Amino acid sequence: QQQVKQSPQSLIVQKGGISIINCAYENTAFDYFPWYQQFPGKGPALLIAIRPDVSEKKEGRFTISFNKSAKQFSLHIMDSQPGDSATYFCAASMVTGNTPLVFGKGTRLSVIA
Amino acid sequence: NAGVTQTPKFQVLKTGQSMTLQCAQDMNHEYMSWYRQDPGMGLRLIHYSVGAGITDQGEVPNGYNVSRSTTEDFPLRLLSAAPSQTSVYFCASSYSGLRSLEYYGYTFGSGTRLTVV
């Protein structure tokens, strides 16, 4: 059973546009929801993270929106740039229960000029 | 401050051979974990450790063994390599606690690309 479902699998966005990636989870005990960015040949790196007591978090052009009742969260990349082209992973864990991160299957984003 | 160091970066094994993937971190992180990354499958957890002397299984533990004798090191052993273990392996470490995770997250190594023939 996949604990975190991510969509779409791939995404092509024009430069300057908005990229939106969605994730859904099942376990209501999850209390930590990060997004990771991975460039080819590199390990994933933390982009932004949110806790379930907050509905939105913004860092620069990146925003996480969190809907606790729907058990969904999404990543919005505003003014998308070619340098944002990478694979993005959502993840979740139960930090209070000391459980490790479970990841979605990833979204390959291509931002074209 | 080196972060998470994985060795080797590339490895080719024959079916049935055994080997150890090394992972070391110098950030005094309590938490360490091993993931494998396969196309279209995301990152799947193999084993993890919440501190020295404590390990637990993840989603895909079969064929792999771990131990955590020190805070810094978390080696992953392939007992008898199979072609299905061809993958990119990532080691990650982190502080425990929600506030630390929110700001620092997991630190990943650069990966080991393993091919089993």
C-alpha cells in the first residue's frame, strides 16, 4: 500500500508559469510533510516543509498548501524557471512516533523557455 | 563539514557476490537511513536507525543487512547480490524532532550506483 501518492508523474511548464504538484496521504498520524528537489546525479535536498497545524507555507517562489481534512498537500512553484527543472518528491512521516520519511514516486518537472 | 559521505560512487557486482556500501556523517545526527531509487518507484526505505545500536526494517529490507555501532557510520550490506538489487542507493541522516526536521530535513549523500550482472 502506497502511503503517499504523488501526481503528476511528469510536468512541462513554460518559463514564468506556475508549476503545481499534488500529493495525498492515508495515515492521519503523519505530522511532517516535506518536499525534496533532486537534480540528475545528486541526492535529494530539502526544499520546503510544513506541519499539519499550518495551512500554507511560503519560501520565495515555493509554496506548500496543506488540506488536513482532504489529506492532501501540494507544491506550487511560482514564476517557474529553467533552473527549476528537476525531480520533486513529496514525503511524510510521523515524527512524534520516530518513523522515517516515506516518499511519493516523484514528479519530473521540465521548465521550457 | 563534509555532510553525508557515501562510498563507493559506482560498483558492478556479479550475482551472488556480497559487498558493503559505506555511509558516514559528521553532523552528529541521531537518525540515519538507507533508500533505494529506481525509475518510476521513487525512494523506497530499506533500513533505518534512530541511534547507535538501534536499527529497524523499512519497506524493502530483504537481501540487505545493517548495523549501527557508532553515531557516525551506517553501512549497508548486500548479502548475496541479485540483478533485482541494481539501483541507486542513498544514505540519509537527520536530527530527530519536528523543529529540526522542518528547517534542516534529511541530508542525503550523493548516492552509490550499483549494477548487478
